[in-house]
Amino acid sequence: KRAGVKAFGIVLPHATVALPVVGADVTLRGITYSGFSVIGGGVTYPVFKSGTLTMFIPDVAVSVFYDAINFKYFTGSHMSFDAAASFNIPIIKPFVGVGYDRTKVEVKGVSPLLNGLNASASKPRMTLGAKLIPFPFLYVYGAYTVLHGGTGMNFGLGARF
């Protein structure tokens, strides 16, 4: 904020695989670009899944994720615990989520006076968005998020197999 940066973003590719025996989904995500990397993953478990007759009752899921962050001037970690509710309406699927994030950052490679300094933040997060499914295997989503006293937008495009 002090540097006058009002917004930034990164592309974070991910892949999710269902574990039918357990009933959970496992997600791996990450990117490495120009010396910056984020590698992580998590598990999502459906608490309640609506069916055809109950499509106006929300699906509810909980998840936990962990990410390791590495850059020339800092290292960090991020952990989140989340709960989300979504509605299984044809073509558009609105969702709302609440979560709790814990982020830690440590300075490295800057100067002997600053190296080793660290900070952490733990705060709630709220998200409101929708997923649009124009074709059976393709989806687009967007969401508005409030996190650590700031706001942001999430956008994505994906394919389901």
C-alpha cells in the first residue's frame, strides 16, 4: 500500500481429483515465474450435497489448504480453513464462502539488518460469487472477496472431465 500499488494478481493453475472411496477432493496448485513460486494444495470435503429434488437447498463443503511461497526477497506460508455453500441451479451456480487465513512471511536476501524479520497475519475472509457453465465441460467463475481488511476479485476458467 505504501508503494502505491493498488492491485496485483497471479495466475494460479490447479488440478483437482475426486477420491470416491473417501468422498473428498484433493487439489494441487502452483506456479513458478521469474523467481517467484507458490506451491500448495488441499482437501475439500462435501458436508451436504443436494440432489435433483433438493436443488434449492445449498451444497455445503469444508476445506483446508496450505501453500508455500518463495521469492528472492522473502519466503512465506499460507494456510486456510474454509466453508462454502453453493446452489446447484442449472447454468449458473451462486456461492458464498467464509474462511480463516493464516499467512507468515520472512525477509531474506535483502540486507543483514532486515534478513530474518518476519510477520504473520490471521484473519477471516468472506467471498460471494457465481460459476457460469455455458457448456457441459466448461465453466467460468467470478467472485468478490474481503480479506485482511481489503477487497479483491477472483476470476477463473476451467474444464471438467
